[in-house]
Amino acid sequence: MGRPTYGKGLVQQIFPVGNDDEVALKLTTAKYYVPSGRCIQKAENEMKHPAAEFMASMDSTDSTANPPDSLGDDSLKISHKEIFYTNNARVVYGGGGILPDVEIEQDPFLTPLEINLGRKSTFFDFAVKYTVSHPDVNRNLAIDDDIIQQFKSYIKGKEFTYKTSLEVSLDKIREMVKKEKKDTLFDPAIKEFEGQIKREKEADFANSIDYIKRAIKSEIVAKISGERGVYEEVILKQDPGILQAVDLLKNSEGYTKHLQAGQTRGQTDQTK
């Protein structure tokens, strides 16, 4: 269970060439192998980013080349992979990372608000202040509306600010308008856009409330019980991947089904 690995199974060393540090030789000196005997290193020609391949194709005489739809175009081509077997006769493939039987969802990307709250240490600083003013707090605390309001007041007092991607784009538009000396023409539209961005930013906090609650609790628990407390009280209880794994382990029938399916996966994939 997990996410596909990108396939790194080499040990490499850098050897200087010549009398200066501008030229060096990168030499593969060892490879990693998993117990089934396979090397998970992905072939060099398969590790190229799809965008790079597209740009290379644009330099060719083929003007009909289309850009790849997604990073998924760089996925395994099962029929071309070397087959190995585990001790339980499950089929696994070499040369392309490790594919989990049960793939968990990718963590969502952090929003600009979440990134800046963390980057400016607001969660850490608030946790220090909160634990000092609440010496009896324990790691089982629930992050309720009262704590959220305290956090809002805290970041307001610290004059916390951040810019969204729309604000950055608007700054560039302002510069262009000013450069073209068309301020009067575009000022009404820019002011309307500013108002819309302000309304969107006001909704950002509510949209990120689950992340904010987890972050506040993680920092408070860390002050009380250290890193182990964070794992025991927050991560092990809230991480979606861990919860999914626990559910699978509790389901003996489903767990066995996955193991048995892996024993015939190779024959199935070869016929596709």
C-alpha cells in the first residue's frame, strides 16, 4: 500500500576530472536490489520529463507533435518489464520503481495561505504562547472554535499577510498598465478585481480550516509530548493513508484477496 516510487536504485559517486572542479565524472558504482532479485532503477530514457520530450519533438520536422496529457505518460509499460517472483509467488516487475497493490491518494497541494502560515512560524509561535498561558493543557485537547478565534486574533496582531497567485498576477498587470500609461482606462477594472480577490482571501481561512486545526494541534502536542506525541495523537489518528492501511489490515478477506490477485497479475498484464 502506498504510492508508486519513481525508480531510484543506483549508487553513484562523483570523480573530479582534471585540475579544476568544473568537470567531473558521475559513475554508477552499485545498484540496489530488493529480496525478489529485481533492481527497481528506472531506465534513463524513461525518466525524462514529458515536457522535455515534447520540446524535443517541437525541434523536429514533425509539426503535428502533441504535448503529453499528463505525467502518467511516463508510467510503466508492463509488457516490456522483466518479471520476478516473491517468496509467495507474487509477480513483481523490475526496472520501474515499485507499484503498490493499493494506491493511496496523493496529498493535496498546500494553498498559499497554508504555506505562508507555516513559513512564518505562526503555528509554532501560537503553540508556545498557548501552552504558556494554559499550563494544564494536555495532548488530548480538541481544537475548538475558541482556540481558532484565539489563533485568528494572534495572527491579526502579528499583522500576518500573504499573497495569492492572483495577487501576484494583478501586480504584474498594474506594472504593465503603468508602463503603457493607461492607468485611467484600467483602474476601474483593477479595483473590481482587487475586491474580488479580497473576498476570495476571506474565504481561504474557512477552506483551510481542517489543515489549520491539524497544524495547531500538532505544534501544541509537540510542546507537551515531543515528536512521539505528535505521531501517537495526531498522525496515527488522522493521516488518511494510515487509516486506510488499518482498515485493510482489519479486513482479512480483502487483504488475502490482494495477495492472491498479485500471483496472477503478471499473466493478466501480459495479455493487455
